[in-house]
Amino acid sequence: MGDLITFGISISSGIFMGVVFDFYRTVRRFSKPKGILSYLEDLIFWIIIVVIFFGLLVNTTDGILRGFVFIGVFFGFLLYMALLSNHILPLFISIFKLILDAFNEIMKIIKKPFGKIILLLKVYFKDMTRYSKMIFKKK
């Protein structure tokens, strides 16, 4: 009975890894990393997956590598990709779009009053620079 429970937990861990993978794909879609940042994101993703798998092994089999655990994780991941990924990935994308739109609106609201202040400071410092050049030229 314990092995059957462990197999079920392995399947659910594979499904959870699929959710993490879709989240990762969503982040990659919006961040479009280049160069070293792409490798860094990949490394972070795989560290998360290894931690999930290691936690699964330690909590269910006391760290013993068992074949059915690997099969369960693989089956859970495939099950998620076949049945749920087509629904979860668009949901993640929509949530990210909402968050980015909200962030952009907040930045517009913040920028309005500060935009005028920044413009005044630019004019002030531009005039100050011009007057200081005139003063230092006379001497």
C-alpha cells in the first residue's frame, strides 16, 4: 500500500513540475532573455525542478531511488502536458498580461505628477548651467 501512495505522490509531483514548466514558459515569453540571462533562467528552473524531485525522494522513499518514482513523475508530467497545459498556459499568460497592464497604469499615474517636477528640474538646471557659464566667463 505504501508503494501505491508513493506512486500517486510521484504522479502529483510530475503534474506540479508541469505547472512549474508552464510558469517558466510564461516568464520566458514575457522576458525574452538573451545571452547569459537565458542561461541563468534555465539554471534557476532546473534548480527548482531538482529541489522538487529531491524533496519527493526524501519524503516518500527516504532518499532511495526507486524506478516507479521516476515512472510516476514522468507519467504525471506527460499527463499534465496532454490534459491541462493547454488550459493552464493561457491562464498564466492572461494573468501576466493583467499584472503588466496594472503595473503600466500605476507607472503612468506615478509619472504624471513627477513628470512635471522632473521637467521643472531640467529647466532649472539648464538655466543654472547657462547662467553659471556666463558668470564664469566674465571673470
